[in-house]
Amino acid sequence: MSDIWIAAGIILIGIVAAYITAQVFKWLQQRADITESQFDDILVLSIGKPIIAGILVFSFFLALGYVPIPEEHAWIIEGKYLNSVYILLGAWVVSIFVENFIKLYGQWLSAKTESELDDKIIRILEIAARYIIWFIAVLIVLSYLEIDITPLIAAGGVFGLAVALAAQDLISNFFGGALIVVDKPFVIGDRVKIDGYLGDVESVGPRSTRIKTLDYQLLTIPNSKIANSVVTNYAMPDVKLKVKIPVSVAYGSDIHRVKEILLEISRDAAINTPYILTDPAPSVYFLEFGASSLDYMMVIWAKRFNMSWEIKDHINFEIERRFGEEGIEIPFPQMDVHMRE
């Protein structure tokens, strides 16, 4: 009977020690909260509960030594089982630490981007890290208890291979999305051309990227395809866009006067419209003597990549008006036919 009381006393002492430890870690957590570093918060959070659980387990295991145990159940008090519990508690510490480390610093990194993809990747990494750590811990415990883990490893390898083959496209798209986040060829809102498709980036997900075309159609492009395609980003290195407007006049026109008029039109538009830059300044080039026309090129800088149509509309209206006032002919394709009697 005295042994039972000793066992009960050991368990009571363990409970009290666990309570005191919990209060100490609660105080440490409060101290960690007022520091600038987040590392101490993660450390306290990681080791607090496992240590408390370890104290309770140890006190319970120690108390079993004072309790009469039938011989067929004597294996319970063998030291290797206590050590196995400590291995699992260590995995608990590592799992909490790694998961919170990824979560904390991953959120800090993802806060610098507008994409939601990195947030999803971080969550997947948290879950993957947790399961990998616990899987390794279970294998170590089974090996420590002298249980053959070869069939388990083989089964896990076959299962992993089957999953990898079945989810090949999903995995390639996921890593394609991860490359987009790391490489940053575009961000949400950029106007891009991918594999011949032109539009504005609406979202970047773990599997695909959505682009809204200029016709307001939503395209879903797999990330793996984007990772292997040439991407033209009209919003980088900045949002301005060079707009080229070809202009042709008839032979016999005053080439110097035509250039002056085109420069006047473009400079006036830069000053009086909200979508043309004055710096870089508009420019006009006389390019060539065409088959039936004198060909010029106007170069105008739009303030944003999505203003090219407004610019062309305004400039073309002005060209038609000024050429009409100046008597400058805009040529059109024609054919002279000579008939012989």
C-alpha cells in the first residue's frame, strides 16, 4: 500500500511541476511578446507544451515502478518505450518550430507581394513540413523498437511514385507557379502577352494564371506552360508604352511640311491630352519612298500601357483634319489600266 502512495505522490509532484513549468513558459511568452525579434516567440511556443507533456510522462513512467505490474505486462516499464516517447516529443518540438518558422517568415515575405499564390505555397509548405517530420519520427521510433520498417518504406515509395505519376501535371503547374512568384515576370494588373494571348493578369493561383483579354474574355493558362513560354510584359520596367503610328502621304507632297504638321499634332496632343507623355517627347521619322506613297512613322509615348487605342484615335482624327486643311493627300491603293485598240 505504501508503494501505491509513493506512486501517487510522484504523479502529484509531476502535475505540480508541470503546472509550474506552464506558468514559467507563460511568463516567458509575455517577455518574448515585447521583444522585436520573432524568433524567441517561436522558440517558446515550440518547447513549452512538449516539455510539460514530457514531465507528465516521466512522472507517470516513474510511478509505474512502484506499482505491482503483472509479468506479462512488464514491458511497459522498459526504458526503450520511454525513450520512444521522448523521440516523439522531440518531433513535436521540431514540427511546431518548423511550421511556425515557415508561417511567420513566409507571411513576412508574402506581404511584400500582391499575389495570393505565395500565401498558398507557404500553407502547403507548412503542412508538408509537419507530415514529413512526423513520418521520419515514426520511422525512427519503429527502428528503435526493432520493428522492421523495410515494407513500410517500400510501400511508401510505391505510393509516392503512384501519386507523383497521377499528379504530374498538378506538380508541374505548382512548381511553375512557385517560379512565377520567385522570378516575378509579372504581377496582378500587368498587361502581358503569353503564347500569343494579350491581356491583363487577374490572378496567379497554384495551378494556373488567369488573364482577362482586351475583349473581356477570361483565359486560364497552366503555370507550367507560362514557365516555358516567352512572356512579354508591357508594364515593366515601367507602365509607359511606345506607340507607333504609320502615316503615308501621296507623292508630290512637301515632305518637310508633312513632318512639321505631324510634329505639331503629336506635341499638341502631348500637352492637351491626359494619356500622352511630354518626356520622352513625341518624334516623327520619314522612313521610305513606298510603292505609291511617302511613308512616315510617328512615335508617341503613352502614360500607361492600356492607352494606345485612345492615342491612335485622337492622332488619326487630327491627321485627317490637318491634312484636309493643308491640302495634303492621303494615298489609297489604285491601279492604272491602259487599253490598246
